[in-house]
Amino acid sequence: MYLRTSLEAPSSPSQLGLDSSILTLGSCFSDFLGLKLEQNKFKCLSNPFGTVYNPLSMAKLLRHSMSPQAIPNHLFWENE
């Protein structure tokens, strides 16, 4: 009797290498993952907007960061 499901995932056609540029966004896990990638010599930018949990907020920040206009201040909140 098997108490787990075995799955075989195919290899991805795009592979990460040391010449890849990586962006991590999200929670403290993305900070930790970014740190580990940097320690292993990957080019990684980790949470440039700070910790963001909401996917809609991440999408807005990415959209604004790709536009030629500045990111509005109302999208940022600082812990004091």
C-alpha cells in the first residue's frame, strides 16, 4: 500500500544559471530566498519595494516601476 502520490515533473525548458537575473517579491520568504541566491553567486534583487503580501499591490508596483513616471508616494507605507 502506497501512502503518497508519486508525480514526475518534466524538466523546464528554461534553466536558471549564474548569468540569470532574478527578482524576488513578496514576504519574508522571498527575502530569505534572495539571500540564499546571492550567497550562491546569483544576480538577485530581493524585495526592492519592501515586504508586500498582496498580489494586487505587487502587480501595481511592478506596473509603476516599468513606466517612465515616478511611483506615487501613496503606494508606500513605512513602519515607524
